Amino acid sequence: APAGKVGIVIETPLDGGPAIIREISDTCPIINQVQSGDKIIAVDEEDMRGMKAQDVTRLLATKSSNKERKITLRRDLTYGTTSVISVVAPAGKVG
């Protein structure tokens, strides 16, 4: 994501899986690339699948001064299929 606030709210699922995007701000610079329900599986190639939402948020915040952050997501599609996508988020706060 490019520099600036990312504008997403994430939570830890009850099953302990990857952190899930729950809310997306209207001002989110990557609003057209992310969806509610997307699972965050990596940030800048660092595996996030075993991390709680607060830890993912904290990591994204520590990278807020970076020019950009690469967020890799797993998206569940219809008929039990999934897609893995990467988006580039701006530097700055996540929420």
C-alpha cells in the first residue's frame, strides 16, 4: 500500500486462522483491491498466518514509515475455491 493510512480494521477469527479484514474505510487507498473477509497471510513477505490481529496491526504500524507495504491476502471465492492476491499499501497508519 502507498504512503499514508491504510484504513482497514482486522480481527482474529475464533478458529485461530489468519487475521481477517472486517471493515474498510471509505478513505482506504486500496479500497478497490481489498474486501471484507480477506485473510492477511503475509506483510512484506513475512508470514502472518499464525499471528493475532493486534500483532498484524502492530507490525503494519511499525512499517508505517516505509514508502509502501506489500500485503498478501487469501480470498475465498465461490464453490470452495480461493485466490491469493497481493496489494501495495501506502506508508502510514493502518486503521
